[in-house]
Amino acid sequence: MAFWLAALLLALICGAWLARPLLAGRAAAAPRAAHDLQVFRDQLRAVERDVARGVLPEAEAEGARAEISRRLLAAAAEAEAAAPADAAPRGASRLLAAALGLLLLGGGAGVYAMIGAPGLPDRPLAQRLADIRAAEPPRPSQAEAERLEADRRAAEAPATAAAPLADDPETARLRDLVARLRGILEDRPDDVRGRRLLADSLLRLEDPAGAQAAMREAVELQGDAAPPADRAALAETMILAAGGYVSPEAERQLGLALQAEPGQPVARYYAGLALAQTGRYGLALRFWRALLREGPQDAPWIAPIRAQIGELERIAAAAGDLPPEAPGGSGSGALPPGPSEEDVQAAQDLSPEDRDAMIRGMVARLENRLAEDGGPPEDWARLISAYGVLNRPEDAARIWKDAERAFADAPDALNRLRGAAVDAGVTEALE
């Protein structure tokens, strides 16, 4: 009822605003000659004032009075002859105002009846989101997913387990490290760094459940101050323990990590995986394509993205959810532009001088592209290394300076570029 009263009040206000000029009416407009009469009378009074102040001689004043009087008489005759403009008929104005009001009320009600939902109660955003979540098919929790993964592994194991093989030296070293860490952490209940190291070692021993327990303790010790990298690491151990499934609990850790640091790469990779698993393929592709563009190409998340993104693009296209490529995008994970197989074969068939010229041409094209369009740190490092191979340390130093300015706000990228510059003989990179 409150909605209809508010709608009626708004409609009445709008109708009154439209009808006001019609109901107010308009007085008959005075003819132009009436305005001229007033102007000439003002001119006569001005002449008398000038004579009184002595600025206008009496002889000139008489001539001015005669001319103004002549015009005044002509304007008076024109005013008497002119018919006044008729005022708007009040009946017609009232009828038009009523018609506009009815059109506004009836039209608004009709449009709402066609596209609105009369009688539907209020639905706050929180309630609508809750309804959407309730309509989604139920998803296994973290505990259920881990139990299913354990059952799967047990079913895949041979009925008669063979005698365990002796550990290789590296595995034996890791097991010894884990045992020593557990003993140390028993005496250090607040050691967050030790629990991170324990989780990393357990992952290398392919024990994601144990790694999850260690990272969970590390995050809980820090509370709300836990850094995004730790929350992303905890989510990763949860996903690995569930056999690659992103549970709602893991999603929560990823959301907290991305809320604190939107660029956190591990969280972004697994957020894309979660979106793909829940059918939001276009959003998943945006996450993964951005990670491929940003690199670095040896990052641990690049290889799994390359292995999965082609299939994800095929599924997204079939579902009509394939987003367009971003400018300069890498699509299905192609490497940054470099020499093709044809270029390599052609270089092998050239003389040393021609081969050198071909390489210099490739390097020049890469430098021009970076100068005009920019590029990821890998391309800058490749250009610096190329000048080092060509024994042109001055050019390598120049590119290093340009890259240093371009990536001043990216410490990780600068570290990779500094390594390439040092290898190319750029001593300034050591400063």
C-alpha cells in the first residue's frame, strides 16, 4: 500500500507541474504601440530635465519636443487601432490540463502493469543474494571433498600394497626436516614462520592434508592480520587436499586474500579455477588471461593455466560466454612474440654476416615494439640479454634504465630485470 501511495503522490506532483501553466492562464498581451507610448513619454521627461539642468538650450528643446510629440501622437493612434491579443480560453486550458493528468496517471499505471510486478513484496539485496545461493545446487564442503578424495585414492590403490621403497636422499632429507620442525614447533606455539616452512615441506612430500593443518595454524595465529599470501597458501593446500576441488571454505580464504590484495597471483589463479568449476567461464578466462599477460613465464601458475585454458575457451564458446581478447592479449597462452621456427631455420641457412644482420633486425623490432607499446618484464629482460649477447653493453644499460623507470612500482619484475642486466654486463644494475 505504501508503494501505491508514494507512486500516486509522485504522479500528482508531476501532473500539477505540467498543468500549472495551463491553469494559471495568460493575460492579454499589450500591443507594441502601448510600449512605444511609454518610451516617448519618458523621452519628453528627459528633455525637460536636460533643460532644467541647463545642458540643453531652449531652442533645441523646442525642436526635440515637437519631434517626440509627433511620434507620440502617431503611437497613440496606432495603439487605439490595434486589437488586443485574445487570452487563452480558460475552459480549453482546464480540459487540456485534466487530459494530461489522466494520461500521466493512466499511462504510468498501464506501463507498470505490463513490466512491473504488482503485489510483489520488497526484496532487499541481501535477501536476493541469499535466494540465489539457495537456488544453486549444493556443493560439497571441504571435509566432504577431502573424504571423497581419500576414498578415491584408496580405491585406486592396489589391493595388496607392495613393500614401501626406500626414500631417495632428497625425500629422506625432507622427512628428517619435517620431524625436526614438528619437534621445534611443539616448543614454539607462536612460530608462524616455522609453520609456513613446515607446510611447504609437507607439500613437497605430497602431504597436502598435513600442509593444510600447518598453514591453518599459521593463519589462525595471525588472525585478521594474516597477509594475503598466507591466506592464498592456505586455500591452495585446501584445494590440493580436496583433489583440485575449490570448496566454499577455500573460496572464502581466496576472497579474503583478494580483498586485501587484488593482485595476489596465487589467489587469482585459484579464483579463476573456482569460477570455472561453478560455470562462470567468462570470468575465469579474464582472471587467467590477465595472469598470462603479466607473467612471469616461469611462475608456477603459468603452466597449469596453459594446460587448461584451451579447453576452458572451448567450453566458454559453446556456452556463449567467451569474452573478447584484451588488447595485446595472449589468448590461449601463447608465449610473447619471438622468432618462429621459420626464422630459426632461415637463420641456420644464412652466412654469419647475414645471420648477424637478421638477429640485429629482430632485436631492433623488439626494441621498437617495447618503446611504442610497452610489454611484460620478460620482453624487457629478453632485449637486455640480446644486447649482452651482441656485445653491446651500452645499449643493454640504456634498456635497463628504461625498464627500471617502467617497472619502478614492481619490485619482483625489477629483480628479474636486474638479473638479466647483470648477466649482460650492466654494472649499474649492481648499485
